[in-house]
Amino acid sequence: GNIPYEFVSEKGLYQKEEILDLVAVLRVLANPADDISFYRVMRMPVWNIPMETVVALIAGARKNHQSVYREVQKNEAAQFLRDTLNDCFEFSRAHTAGETLYRFGQNIKLYEQLLAAGTIEAEEKIMSIAAFFNKIREFERGSEGKTVIDFVTYLDLAQEAGENPSSRFEPVEREGVFVSTV
């Protein structure tokens, strides 16, 4: 289909559901004990984890005084989630935030799913995910540390400062980001 050219606005990018999901994934990889982010990751449809299971996992974690991440290690219903996260966790030790998130996307066939959907909404998601990867690349160019933990720390600082995520690295304030690569 012919997609009309569109700006992905900077401010809106981090409020989009698909980006909130990817940020939650990065937060969990940076800190597996981040239960709030882990809850968001568990709710992603790709794992097919029923809500009852999610609730049971959270209850189990509370009862056993441990993170939901630990609880998931023992649960068969969450096997795909567990294997994917464990793989990306290992991978992240020797790779950048961008490389790690890219691997995550490959593991869950993120682009294939969106392309298969073929809807305008899916096209918009592809655009915002590409824009998010551009952000990570900018961060990696402008920063000493490039790990998942470094990027999550940077996001926290940017959010605390309430600033445009890109303004630290871009001398010129732009309306949006150009999406050049998917």
C-alpha cells in the first residue's frame, strides 16, 4: 500500500503502547526485579499468557518474597517469555542496547507480525518502532556507555528532567524524526 508520509512526533513517541512495551522490555533486561515493567511485558499478546496465569505468577512472587521474573522461571505457561528474556539477557552482556532490542524483535518476530497484519495501525507501529531504534542509535553515538542499563539510566534521567528525549544530542529542535530504515 502507499503510505502517506508522516512525522512521528517526538513527544508522542514515548506514550505509544508499542514503545511503552519495548521500554518495559529494556527495563526488565536492565533490572529483572522491576516487577512493574515485568507486568507490562507479560501482558504483551505475543506470549499468549492468560490473565489468570499472570495473576497467579504475581501472587506466587509475593508469597515467595521474590521477583515475578524468578517466579516465571518455574512456570511452563510462560516458557516462550522466559526463553526469550533469558536469551536477550545473556546477549545483552556483550552487546549494545540497540543490538539487544533488535534481537528481542527477531525472537518474537515483531516486524513479521506487524507486516502480516497489514493495517494502517500496524504501519504506524512500524514507523514508531523504527523511530525508537533511531533514538537508541543517537544515544549510542553520543554516549560512552551503550548497554541496556546505560540506555535505561538515560531514559530515567530524561524523564525526570521532563525533556525531549533527543534534546541532549540534537543542537536543533526538530518537529519529528525522519524514519529512514525499518
